[in-house]
Amino acid sequence: MTTDKRSSIEAVVGALRDGMTIGIGGWGSRRKPMAVVRAIARSGLKDLTIASYGGPDVGLLCAAGKVKRVIFGFVTLDSIPLDPHFQKAREEGAVEATEMDEGMFYLSLLAASWRVPFLPTRAGLGSDVMRVNPGLKTVRNPYGDDELVAVPALKLDAAIVHMNRADAGGNAQFLGPDIYFDDLFLSAASGSRVVSCERIADDLLKEGSFHTLRINRSMVDAVVEAPGGALPTSCEPDYAVGDLKAYVSDPYAGGTA
């Protein structure tokens, strides 16, 4: 019998703790779990490390003073190149930063998902990535003489993603053009793996084929129904991007929850 994993935003935020490393899915201004992020921003949580292909999720939590460190490939609103609330926090020295290129960030999630300590890459060699991240190490290719960057596994205490649909057991579905690595965020987390969704549905295959079911119940601890829960980011095909200008003026604005 499949376990019913339906929960509330209040319950999943209540399970988080100060100092956690939390991965947030989505991509820039696309399909961010903003209803849950707003609840975190209003909570008493502090000293969080946020890992994200960042957008208003990172900006809002920085503006709310919840963040100690951001691990990121970028923090953008797409139509607005740099999230202004994140920019302000960085300029004021309010948050620490671990900046990687998009491919290195992906490898860090993949390594954690595979439960290996690192994955090798040529990305970063000869670039300022190594200078701004002095903790990055290189390894010698055991089958040759070349040197590679050893991207460490990004071990997450919790992960939060937003999907178009999910069932009560934790199987989840994207109906837009891309999964945005949400499956890897969940796989890289050791606990508190949360899927918020536009709607909980009994038969996910009514709206999409098997390839849209990249998240299965073994990767999920809690499911939250949150219609409009990605706003002001998009959640195609359910809705397009919302009012990002309102968010720029007020980081709590532009959402439904």
C-alpha cells in the first residue's frame, strides 16, 4: 500500500532547522517553489545555506535575512539579469558565496545523488572559478597524465521543488519543457524532500507520458498542493511568469501564497 505523503506548507517548513543546507529546484524565473520559500522567509529559521540555480527564491531569502551562504551557478530573473535583492546582500557582505559554473553545479548534485565524494571535470581549469573557490581541489587522471577539477558532492539536508502535478504518494510530473534538475536536488538530499505542486492528481498519465514522471515516490517525503505556488516565476503550461517588477519592489510580492 502506497504511503499518503500529503502535507502542508506549515508542516514542511516546521520540519526544517537552523543551519541546514537546502537545495531549491527550478531555474532562474522558472518553476520555483515560491509558496514554500515565502513561508521560510516568514519563519524563524536562520543561518541557512541555499543551493540553487537561483532566482527570486534566493533573492527573497537573502532579503529576509535567512541566508548565511549561497551555492549557485547564477541568480537571475532572466528578463532582469541579476536578482537585485541577492545583489544587495552580496554588496553589503551579508551572505557568503560559493560560485560555480552551471556544469560544475550539476556535477556537485550528481555526485551527491550517486553517493560519491566528487566527480571530475575540465570545467574551471584556467579560470577564476579556482581562484574564487580556493577549496576546490584537482586530481590526477589515473589513466593518463592530465589534471582535472574534483567537484565535491553537494550534500543537501533538505530539497524543495515545485512540479505541475503529483499524486499523494510522492510521484511527481513536469508538464513544461524541462525538469530543471529537480530530480537531482531531491536525490542529493538526505531528508525533508518536498514537492509542492499545482494539483494533486490520482492519474498522472492523463496529462503527460511516462517521460514526464522523472520524480518517483522513493525520492519524496512530503507533497504539498499549492496552486499558483511558483508565482511570480512561471510554471508552464499552467501559467507564464508573473509580475517580477512587483517582486523587485517588494520581494514578498507577486505570489498567491
